[in-house]
Amino acid sequence: MRAYGVNTADVYIHISEGLDRDLEDQRAREPFKALYRKAARAIGLPVSGNEPTGLFFAPLGPVESQHAWLADAFVGMALTAGPPATEDTLAARRWQRMAIASRAPMRTRLKATIDFDQSAYVAERFGAWRRGEAPSTEMEAHLFAAYDRATRGFGRQRSDIVGPPSLIWAGDRLGFEAEATRLPQALRLGPFPTPVASGARVLLAEPWPATVRWTCGGQAIELPAAPRDHETLAFEAATGAVLARLGPNDDRLECTSPHVVLLSRLSFRTKAFGDALPSRDGTINIAWLDLGDEVIFDGRMPLKIAAPSEPSLGIDASVLGRDGSRPLYGCDGELVLKVDPEIGGRARILRARMGDATRYLGLDLPASGEMRIPLSDLGFDAESEPARAEFEVLAPGASGSSDSRAELVLRAWVWPGLTTEAARGDWLPLPRNFVPARSQGVAELDGQLQIRHDTEVQILGLVARHLAPGTVREFQLAVRGERLWQNRVETKDRVLVPRGARILLGEANRHDSLQLKSDDRDADLLVLGERIRCPFYARTVFYIGASRLELVDDDDRIAFLRKDGRVDLLARISRSDDPSGISVQRSGTITTLRFVTRQTEDALRLVIETADGRTIEGEAGFARTPVGRSLPAGARTSYDPQTRMIEVELDDSLAAAPASAQILLRHTGRHDFVPVEDARGAALAVPLDGSLPSPDQGALARLAGFLAMPRPEAVQGLFDEVLGPRYQAAFQVLGAARFVAPVRQALNLVRPDGGPPLHDLAGVAPWIFEAGPHAFAGMGAATFLAPLSRMAAIPRPAALPDIRGERPLLAWLDILETAESGTIPAELSSDRLAHGFLSLRYHLRETGLSILVQDTADATALRIICEPHIEDLDRLRLFDHQGGGDPSAARMVALLERFARAAALKEASQFLDRIALRTGLPAATSGRLLTLAIRAGAECFAYFRILWHHAASDSARTSLEIPAPETQTGQNDRSRSERLSRPSEPHHRPIHGHVDADQRDPRP
């Protein structure tokens, strides 16, 4: 075999020597080749032709002399187009042929070898080399070594072979699915690169771009995305995987998938589907087609969607759920097989492997070579846990060995025993590999899984036992159920309305509509007192337009009236008379506020509260009704009754100290003034600048109070801009000695309405969180920091990780998993950390801290702060019950854990400096958002803060026992702002060169 690849002219010399038969004469060669072809095809080798290359060399596979060319082609292809999808023989076969055709087109013998390999065995073994598996033969060891040399030739390592994200079709949008890798990846979807997590999906906004730039490591590639003019994109409907990008001269699409999604900028139609529909990108048309359809285009030749002409194995089954491009099939489907019965005969063996179980099924193919095999024939109708199944087509007699090489391979996730009809209800069987922490919208109850409909999606987390321990797949289930969505006009999106929630319709969303889905044909619908008879009798979706929601009635319900008389409440509707068109401008010392009211106004009142404790009030009338007092000098207002536009102009000279000026209005015909609020209930106010040379504790608390209140989004930034520096300056004066007591009023501040205070702590005074546990005693529940007051009572666990180790969080999670009962305090147990996640999600859902996850600028900025790669994220997510499909809570907890660790090491200031350097966000913004994240996840933050406090104490004791050099960490590592603001320190410094706030202020 080594010599075969050297010289074609010598081939018959080698065969003659091996067979001891004279083949020098051409007349002797022809009968030999005929007998050779017949014998080879009888045992399943599809040899053909009369030339030595295709006849003799191709069945041998790549020989040693071809390994260098093959390795260069495969490694280069993997680096630019991604590794082969070995789960699908057809896709892997296309991959390896494309690799040779594009990177070694002149290697005729190698091309023949790869074309002959219909089972894609070479690509399969390339995947084995990439995964680090050992070679199975001496020849394969030589090939694997060639792969290593080729990788080094490209200046890369085996672990660096990361293919670009795959183009996918996700429901109704184009997107990319990134490969799992340790290397950072990014897609340029706008002016800046967007980081892409390992294995994550990124959906494209409309209009879909023609190309997207992908960067990873040292490579940068322009990936084709949306179809160009006269180009057609085809996707597998079940998986969303791209099948082909067809040019104007392509007239045939071969695939094993029974259903296909087609995208094209041209208009097209089929007899079964009709005319193509506009997609979300209005310039691209879309249709869902079946195998066998013929597509007629306006502007190019017709396209036939046909079964593969070469041997293939596919699956035609109902899809119960999807994990990216990975479908979960029901058990009531069929395998679709096509082979050439002239090669190897009609007999085949179908081998199915799932976990430790292996089943065989003998097949007797018809003359066409095509066959459909029900999954039930392989035992998949028996109830079992969902898992990845491997289907292989073998030659007769191959069942005796589990290592028999397969002719065709297909790998797919299947749920044995669960049919499509059974999956449509509200109950599912409870799989043994179910992971509650990585699921959402499903709950274990009485030995079954109950489908809940209070979330947008239902996600089923399952352990993938065929992969590394701890690997979990998250399948988004396709289930039925009654849902209510709100179609939001302003943001052009749709959100699920939880059952029984209150929908607030203000000025910005007064034209919103509702969309209701139900299968109850007999139920009536109650919409704000109006009864709609059987709206779902002939349909499953019903729209409630904005005009219907304008109805004025004492009944504010959207509800079902069931046939048995029961009333099921879906939601309640409330309307807000909030102002519109709020705008604010600041020029020098003058601030101008404009807004439009919904009602006719009679008078305006201005209430100015200053940081030094004074209150200044004044009123202005818009009609004949007199007012009690005039506006103070420096304030002016006007009102246009036609447009209802109010303009307020305020000068900073109104107050000597920094202040907040609140606006109140008196409606025509009323006698009292009411605050002007937006739809969220945030009061409209304007900040005024002033001097505060000697701030006291009361002034700091009042400044914190001004910044703690929610404001309309149009003026929120102005408060941070005007009052933020005054607030920070007051902190620097009162907290110069790093005592917590002088700033306790700001720390323990509560809002009058009981909502979460929104002022910054971490950004202006990170040293607060470096204080010991006793410094936080007495924090009330309304501060949203109460868990910190309980830290002092939590004892030290028996085992602690090294806080300065390489991965201290992972070390602690390992301790949690293996610790014996009683060695870990209850307050630091796994259950307590899981409860912290529940508390975090509650605060993000039910309190004013929901601004961190809503469509706000704060939420976007926090996502940027939380976006770095987190190596231990999957381990953290195991504590986030019902957090499947949404790693945002785990990312926020990881941020809190890192800040808690930095604070325990007296490095909180440096931590914030690193955030500012990495994100480019202003320090005031990142500090305020970190403070809000601490309030939302106070239980998680307190959990890690006391854990790392104990670990840091151990580290400090070790440092005292082993003297450290003068340049210990922390001595030269402090941020510039900390060095400038710190007073002169005593000669004897504590460990790490920081003043311990716990030593300075041990009292509550």
C-alpha cells in the first residue's frame, strides 16, 4: 500500500507480485479487472470504471504518500469552514469532497479515494483525531501525525481548530451557531464586534446582511449570510441546518430531510405551497417545502427538491424540541434509507445504539434500494429516557462485532416511548436524566413533568450521557397551551404576559395590541366587559386590537368564560395618563424641561428640595383660578392649551446647594396638585447644581435620596450628570478615613415608596464592601441589602479553597459537592446558594430592579459588564433552578462572586477599574449598575462575601507566618483614585497594604 501511491505505471507489477500472476499483457489485465469488479461489488465495495486510479487505488483509502496532501486539505478546510458534521453521513461526505476539490484539485488519485468513501469514514476519523482519540491502526497513526504537522504548518494547535459559526434558520430568523471552543469569538453585527459565547446562537436583526465578519484567535473571515441576488438558501426544517447555497444554474437539491425551508430574493412558488411569503426581512421570500416538490422561480430555472442519488440515511419524525440545530425527535417516526442493491446485494443490517443498549434489525431491500423503517421496529416505542441514538447501516455478517465499520451513519436525539400526540398535553414522562436547574417552564410533580405556561418558552434540561460528565443539553419544547402576548408598537416586538398579570398601557404603548392562543373551541372570551362568543371555534389565534382595548368599563379583565361556567383570568388592563414627549436640555446653569400632558392643566407647582435640608416652593397658574404663591426668581414656565405642551425653565441659582426640583400639576376642575409621573410611576423632576463645601451626613443622605428615586428615562441621565459628582465629592470627604459609620445613612437609605434605592455605592466608595461582616449590621429589608447584616453570624466552614488559587470558585463548588454532612454551615450550603438564585430572579421579575433585565439602557450596559467568558458558568447554573435557556442570572452571580472575592482581598477599587478598562463604560455607570446587581442578588453576594472573608483570613494568617516581600500585592496595585483619596497611613500597614475597614470600625 505504501508503494501504490508512488508510481501509477508500477501498479500491475505490485499486483503481479502479490498474486503471483502475470499481468504484463493487456489481454490478461481485462479479465482480471472484470473479475475484480464483480468480487468487490459483491462484498459491498462500489468499484467502477476501468482505470487503475478508480479501480484499485480508491478502495484502499488514503495511502501514506497522500497523507501530507490530505492533511493540508482537511486542516485548512477545518480552519476556514469548520470541522465536518460527522453526525450526518451526507454532510460529512460533502465536507470531505469539498476539502479536496478546493484545496487539492490536482491530486487525482486522492480525489478518487475521497469520492469513493461514501460512508465519510475519512472525515469521521479526522473528527476522532481532533477530539484527541488514539489511532486505531499503524496507517492511521501516520495520518494523525500528518494532521499534527499540517496544523503546526498553519501556525496553530489542534485545540485551535475552530470552524466559523454555522448559518442556521431559527424559527423565522437567520442566525449563526458558534462552535464550542475555549477561544474567544466575535461577530461584527454593527459598528462594534459582538462577543459570541462558546456554542451559543446569535440571531441577526433585519435587514439580514449579505456577509458577517467573524473573528477568532488570529483568523478573520467574512461569512455569507442572507442570499444574494439570484441565490437560493435551503435549510433543513427540523434542525435549521443549512443544506445548500444554490446558484442560478443549480436545478437540483438533494437532501434526506423530508421538509425544507427555502429563502430567495426572487419570487417563487410550488404547486403544494403556492406563492412564497415575505420573510421578516421584506426583501427575501420564504416557503416551507416537502421532498419531491419542484420550485418555479421568476428569473431563473426551476429547482427540483429530490432524495439523494447516492446512498443516504435520514430520519422523518416529529420534532418535540430543539437545542440550537439539534432536534429532539419523538418515537413515532421512520428512518429513510437509500442504498445501491447492486453493490453488496439487497441484504443489510441496521444497528441502533443508545447508551449501553444495542439493537439489530435485518433488512431485505426492494429493487429500488429505498426503504422506510419505523423506529418502533428498533424498540423505540418502549418508554425510556431521551438520549442520542446512533443508527448505522452494516453489510451482512457485520453484526458479530461492535466495531464493525458502518456504510452509513446517522446520529439524532430521540425520546423513546413519547409520541407527538402524548407530547401535546400538559404532562410529560419524567426522564431519569432530567436537570431541573437547566430547565424552564417544566416542573416535577407526582413523578411526572408538568408543563407550565407562565413563561415564553419551555426548556427541558437533559444530561448528555454520551459526552463529558456534567454536559447538559437544553431543548426548547414545542408544546401546546394557552398564551397571551402583548404586541408592543414602540419596540416592535412581542412579549409573553404571565397569567393574571396587570398590563399597563401608557402614552408610549397606547396602541399596543394583544394576541391570544388557545385550543378551547367552546370557551368565550371576556375583553374589558365585552363578551366574545367562541373566538377559537375555527382558529387557534385571536387578536385583540388597540381600539378594543380603549373600551371604558368597570371590568378591567381579559378572561376565559369556560363552558362549565368557570372564569379563568388571563390579565388585567390599566391605563396611565403619563406625559409624552419628555425632553430636557441644559445650557450653562439653565435647565429647560418640556413635556405634553394628556389632560387640560390649570396650574403648576414647583417643589425644590436642597441637599442642606431646605425646601423652596412656588406655583404658576395657567387659567383664572388663583394660585397660593408665585414661582421663585430663576424659574419660568409656559403652557399651550392647544398642544398641551408645558415648558419649565430653571436656573441653578434657585438653590445655593445641590437640589431636586419636582413638578406637580393641577388638572382643570381639581383643587389638589398631583406629581407628574411616567407610566412606571417615576416622578418627573429636574436636578439643580450648587455648592456644598462642607457636606455632613445629612447632606450625603439627601443627595443619595435624590439619586435613589426612579426618574423618567429622559431625565435620569441628567441626575447622574449634575448630582453624581456632588454625591461622590461628599463621599470622599465623609469617607476619607474609610470609616463606615459617617456614611451609614447613605448605605442604609430607604425609599419612601419601599422600592429599591437606585443610588450608587460600589462606584463611589468600593471600600465599603471591603469592610468586615460586623460593619453591615442593622441593614433593613427596604435597603435590599438585609442579607449582608446576617454575615457576621455565619461560622467558618471546615474546608476552604485557596482564595488566591487558580480557580477558587471551582474549588469551592467541588467542596460543596464532596463535603461530608455537618462540615459546611447551613448558611453556606448548596440549598442556600440555590435560594439566592431564586431571590435574585424574584427581584428581577417583581421589583423595581426589573430595569436590569428590561429593554433599558441600564440592562444593555449590565449585559456588557457581565459578558466576559466565565469558565465555571455551567457549574453555577446548576444552582439556578428553572434557569434553563437563560444564563443571565448565573452571569450576574458570577459578577457578584468576583466582586465579593476582590472586596475580601481589599481589591474592590481595582476590580472596578478593570471593568471600566474592559467595557469603556463610565465609572459612575458601571459602579451604579454593580450596586443595583448587589441589591438584586444580595443573598448571593452575602454568601460569597462571607465565604471569601473567611478564606482571606486564612490567607492572611498564612502570610503572617511566612513573611512577604515589601512589594506584596496591593502595595503597588491600588488604583489612582484610591491613592489620591487615601489619607496618610500609619507606619505599620496591615497585610496587602490596605487599611481594613473592619479593624477601623468594628461597631455596628
